[in-house]
Amino acid sequence: MEKGEKYQRFYDKLRSKVVDFANKKGEKWGKLAELLLVAPDIFVLLVRLSLDKEVPYRTRAIIGGAIAYFMIPFDIFPEGIVGGMGYLDDLLLAVTVLAHVFDDDLLPFVEKYWSGDKKIKEVIRDVVQATEKLFGIDFSLRIKELISSWEGKEKNSSQSNVN
């Protein structure tokens, strides 16, 4: 199976689970269920960015980690146990990664590959705000700290390889 086909199959499964969750729990979960509907679009954006050789390698590597997290069935909120709501942590990590790597140099790529209805910056803001409101903590700050620590380790590793 080709990489593109594997991603397409995952996208279809993701879309189906999220739509099913939103249809069943939409009234109860409100804005959160609505936000989860952007998870498949975020996933596709990550895949497209990771496959574009013009996107800097370091950025693609960070994005690749977010893609892997989407595809791992057992994480903070395991999709196999909690259903479509289980993509909340995946979505939050993905938008935090996008916010972290998002700069003026990446903007043309994001605009080229984004297929969502709303502007990507609005989506990022809405997901982070809804998650913080739901859990009462600053998840995005914690994830940004984690990403920064990864980058620090990567930078130290590449410097030691040069020496």
C-alpha cells in the first residue's frame, strides 16, 4: 500500500468517526463537537505539508510527529475507547504544532494546502480556546514547551554531530 493510500484510508476513518461523534453527541458537546469536525482537514494539511519538499526539513519532521500521533490508536484519549472524542488530543497537538511552526515563510504553503472552510488561524485559535475552556488549563502552553524541549534536544544533537 502506498503512503498516499494509507493516509487516505486513515482520513476516511477519521472523518467517519468524527462525523459520527458529532451527529450523536453534538447537542451535548456543542462547540467541541463542531471543532472536532476540522480534525480531518487538519490531518490532510499536515500530510500535505510533510510531503512538500519545499517545506523545510525540520518543520516537516515536527509535523511528521503530529501525523504519527494522529495515527496512534492509544494516546491520551484513546479513540478505540472513547470514540470520536478521542481525536481531541490529536487535534490539539496538531494545531499547536501548526501554531508553533507557522510563520511568514510557511504561510504560502499552509494557504496552498488548507482545504477547510474557515481561515486556519481562526481554527487554531478556536480549538485552543475551546480546549482550554473545557479543561481549565493551558494545554497549548504545555505542548509548546514540549515541542521546544524536542527542538533543544535536536539542536544539541546536531551540534554534537558537527563537532
